[in-house]
Amino acid sequence: MPQSDDDRLVDLAARLEHEDPRFARSLATGRPTRPREYRRTSAWWVLIVGLGMLVAGIVVPDGLLIAAGLVTSGIGVQLIDP
């Protein structure tokens, strides 16, 4: 026996609540926010910190700081690019 449309909607709402509770709550209040896939604020901060470490490593000739800055910047770019 096929599921009714109401059961499918309830399952969809439960899955959405489980995957992204912040987005589901905002939909319930009528003021939707961006889904988790499109929130990249933390990725931008990681990129900024990584570039800061890279510049600091170049100014103060420190290879370890340059390497850490390059790795952190790479992580930030990877997080920004879907």
C-alpha cells in the first residue's frame, strides 16, 4: 500500500529537522535562513586567518608559519568552494 502524501510530508519534515535544525526552526517561524550548505561565514574566517598566518610568516621569515598559513588557507578555500 503506498504512503499517503501526509506521511511523506511528515517524513520530509522530520528529516529536515534532523539534518539542519536551525533552518527547520526558521522555516517554522516564517523567516527562513540559508541552509547549512550555503552558510560559509566560518569558511571565510578560516581563509582570513590562514592568509594572516601566511603574511606573518613572510614578514617574520618563519617557514613553519608560512606552511601553516598555506595549509589553513587551502582548507578555507576548500570550505568555500562547494
